[in-house]
Amino acid sequence: MDSKKSPRDKWITVYGRKPVLEALHDPSLSVAKVVLADNATGNSMQEILRAAERYGTPVERATASRVKWLAGNGKHDQGVVADVDAPRMTPLEEFVRARGKRPTNVFLLDGVTNPGNVGMILRTATGAGFDGVILPRAGTPHVGPLVIKASAGVAFQAPIVNTSTAKAAVDVLRNAGYHVYGLSARSQDSLFKTELAPRAVYVLGGETNGITVATDSDLQIPLHSGVESLNVAVAAAVVAFEVTNRRG
């Protein structure tokens, strides 16, 4: 089945000389390959080449424009990218098939654009034992150095689930029997007092537009002293550990 995956569903691409060198030296990571720009020179490039040779990592050469395209970032690639194995990353349809009818809890990021928030959500969800974090390619930042840094490196081991859009994810999950919860301060139903579905997707709305997809029901996190809302990553942490606590 892995052979049918898109490369974007098997690897996290890191770019920049220091991040690539750190990935090569990290014993917990498996670097599939390194791609260097034809015009890339300097001592740091020699360090990368020596490290790749030491660890048996394939090195390819490409044009500078090709490297920029692979990085998805035209300013900070510094002429080098590396594909790092992400063993728990998978496309949504495959994830749903693999989970079957088992109790499953996932987050869906609906327009969460801040890389720091995405990274912290990945770290929290992984630490809490959530089954997946769905990252739509439309509207969610690339899992690059900023997301990885905010996750403190956990992003490589996080249960990332890839899909095209948040709406497409909701359609697939609802058809598979998942209950779609939204987090909303306007809801009258408390997260802590509501009986939660055994197979559930918790939608985390974006920093600017909030939730844009249709939900089955909404939950609130009760707040006090005039506080109107929580940062989306903080809200994710509250949900994740409440759900995990109930699951035992």
C-alpha cells in the first residue's frame, strides 16, 4: 500500500542548511534523500555531503529552481532540501480504512494558518494519544521548519493525516460514521458534560475566520472572568486530554 502513496504522504520535506544537517545527525530520524542545488557551495554544504555519506543517505543534484519548488519556499531553502520519513503520516482515505469501526478521535484543522499553532497542536495531539490530526493542503501551512520547531521535533512522529480541503475531510468522515464536533463559545453544550461519540472529529477553526465547515454539533469550553476564547492550540490541548481521560 505504501508504494501507492504520494511522496507528500510518506515524507516531510525540510529545507535550509542547518535543519537538513540536524536531520541527518538525528538518530531518531530516517532521511530518505537530500537534494542539493547545482550552484550550492560553502563549508556547510560540504558538511551535509560528509554527513550524507556517513549515514548512507542518497544525494541528488538539481537546479536551484527545482530545489525552491521542492521546498515550497523561495526565500529560505539555501539550496538544499531533505525528505525525512514520517512513518505515521497517511492520506485520509487510507486512514479511515485502517481505523475501520474502532473508536477513533481526530482533530481537523479548518484554516489554522499559524505554523506555531499547527506545531503545538501536533505535539499535544501526539502526546495525548489522539489517533490523527488532519491537515488540509488548502489553508494549512506546509509542515516545514517553523511547524517542526513549534512541535519540538514531534512532527516527524505525529499521526498526520493529509487531505485536500477541510470540507472534503468532513464529507469523508461523516460518510464513514464519524460525528463532527465544532468548538464554539456560542454553544450551550459543555465539552466536559457532553457524552462524546466514540468516533469523532473535533474541528479547530482558524485564527481569522473560525470554523467554515458544517458540523453535527458544537461544544464549548467554559471560561470565566470575561475571557471570551482560548488560543486554538490551547483549546486543542483541553479537548485532547479531556477525550483521552474519558477513554482511559
